[in-house]
Amino acid sequence: MPVLSTPITVGNARLSHRFALAPMTRSRAHADGTPSELAAEYYAQRSALGLLITEGTQPSADGQGYLNTPGIYTDEHIAGWRKVTDAIHAAGGTVFIQLMHAGRVAHPDNTAHHRLPVAPSAIAPVLEMTTPTGKSAPPVPRALSTDEVKATVEDFRLAAAAAIRAGADGVEIHGANSYLIHQFLAAASNERTDQYGGSIENRARFAIEVATAIAGEIGADRIGFRISPFVPGMDESPEAADLYRYLVAELAKLDLAYLHVFHFTDEDLLRDIRSLWSGPLLVIRAGRTIDDLQIDLESGLADVVPIGKLALANPDFLKRYTAGADMNEPDWATLFGGGAAGYTDYPTLATV
Ligand SMILES: Cc1cc2nc3c(=O)[nH]c(=O)nc-3n(C[C@H](O)[C@H](O)[C@H](O)COP(=O)(O)O)c2cc1C
């Protein structure tokens, strides 16, 4: 397939090629969660990628885990995002805001409210997080009550409505990478005894309720859903592949705009997902190189391939890729936090 010139319809969006911008946290929002003016410039610079999936954005104050991540639940957030979506649209792009509730992967020192993180169960993740005073392990989270789980579904629904008011073309539900929705899916982080824990059906219930509630609010054709089966650092139980088959089959009934798989190890599972999902499938293979970017498009396993670090470091990624030109390397020191350096100042071919 000529990847650079084969159009595709993804939900409500018509895309002219098969690459997209992968969601990437950059930790440059204001302390209250309002995106900065620089965010508008950063995304507009990358708009040739067509579908831009934004950095993870918390649907509520409790959804924040990292420093300076944006939110989408206040009027200030909506006004800030409006500048970003306007800039992307003016440059010809399509934007889906990624709704990310960090759950237990959160540190009270990183939030304005300093409350304990919330999670399916009171089980701490095994990791360290960057805080204003250095690296620190997150505390044991507080388990959400059943009513609070339902209230969190509502937070997602309202955040999606806010994203649309802010001018987004859609939202991506972050069900991947060990954050709240994933914490419900994985047995090791979910020891609940109510309808949200235990069986595969119960552990998938929160994810499905979030997608269903948002579909009722903004329409299924404006929703993407991201999963990451077997992502390192997340203890997934032996029957996780079956859980994902069940989850994908249930999500497929909703007729969402797309499914987005961050793929690690299980090739059989990826093939099964492809056959269970009749809509557009976005696939990122962990650890791929620039030479591998088209393999899943060519084999038919993927319809769209989002680009992460290469697009972060190359605002003109598409132009360089087409020309076979050298790529800038990402600067690891400026990935998270700071200002324009390492954000909006990566050189394009014309300025190299
Ligand atoms: C700086 C950085 C921030 C990221 N933040 C997010 C995020 O907010 N949400 C998400 O789903 N994935 C996030 N990811 C994962 C990327 O979307 C992508 O899956 C990963 O980088 C692999 O793709 P790549 O090899 O093209 O970089 C992040 C990756 C990087 C490098």
C-alpha cells in the first residue's frame, strides 16, 4: 500500500495518509492544567501528520499523576485547548484529545490538591515518579468506592463533552500503559469484590462503561480507544489475552472511530484483535525502527501507524520520511517539562 497517499476515513475524519501523531505527555501545561500557548505551536508544527492524538489529559483533578499535565474539566482548560485545536485546524490537522486518568500512577506532590491517588484497589505500583523534590515512590492509593467508580465514569463523559466544546474532533480513551482503566483490567491491581473486579467481564466493565458513556455524549465516531496488552511494568494475569479479546469484542459493538494498540509481544492476540475489530486499527509496535514503520500496513494488520519520538523530534517528520532524509534525535533531557527548548525548537529540513 502506498502509505503516504492512501486516504482513510477514521470516524468523522478523512485522513489523506496512514501515519498519525502518537499521544505524548510533555508536561508543559500551566500549574492549573491549562495548556500553554506553546502547545498550540507544537501541535500545529506537526499537523501534516493528519490525525494528532494529544498528550494524556486528565478528566478530573484526581486523574492527574504527573507534573504539569493538562486537564479538560474547567472553563480555563477549555479556553486553553481551544487555542490548540484552532491552531491545528488552521494548519489542516485533525485532533483527538487523549483522556488519561493516571489512577495509582500518581504522586500527591505533583497535584494542586495533594490528595492520595485513587485506584481500583489499595495496591501501590512498583515504580518511582518525578516530583518537584526529586524521585519518589507513589503512596498506596485509596480504593474507589462503587459509587466513586460510577462518578469517575461521569468525569470521563463530562471531559469528553468539554473536549468537543474546546474544538477537538474527538477523544482517545487511554486504556493503556498502566493507568486507571488498565488498573481495572489487570487482576494484579484489581482485587475488587464488586461488579468492577473478579471475572474478565467485571474487570472490563469500567472500560466499557467509560466508552459507552462517552459515545452517548459525543457520538461513537468521535472516540478512539487505546490498549497496551503486556506492556512492561504491568503485571497482567495469565488470562489477560482472553480479557483483551473480550474487551475488544465488546468495544467493537459500539462502532468507535478506531482502536489503538500499543503492541508488545503476543502476535496471536494482535491477529485476533484485527479480526475482532472491523473498524480502523492503529498499531504501534514497541521498539520498532524507522525501517519497520510500514510492515503492519503492508501485511494488513494495521490501518494507521502513529509516530511517537520521531515526530516529537522532527516537526517535519513526513517530509523527511518521504525524502529519505536524516532525522533529528529526541533530546531526553527536555522530554518532560520546561519551555520551548526541546519542544517547539527542533529544526526542520529548511533550517538544518
Ligand atoms: C515523551 C513520551 C510521552 C508519552 N506519553 C504518552 C501519553 O501521554 N499517552 C500514551 O498513551 N502514550 C504515551 N507515550 C507512548 C507513545 O504514545 C508511543 O506508544 C511510544 O513512544 C512508542 O512509539 P515510538 O517508538 O514511535 O516513540 C509517550 C511516549 C513518549 C516518548
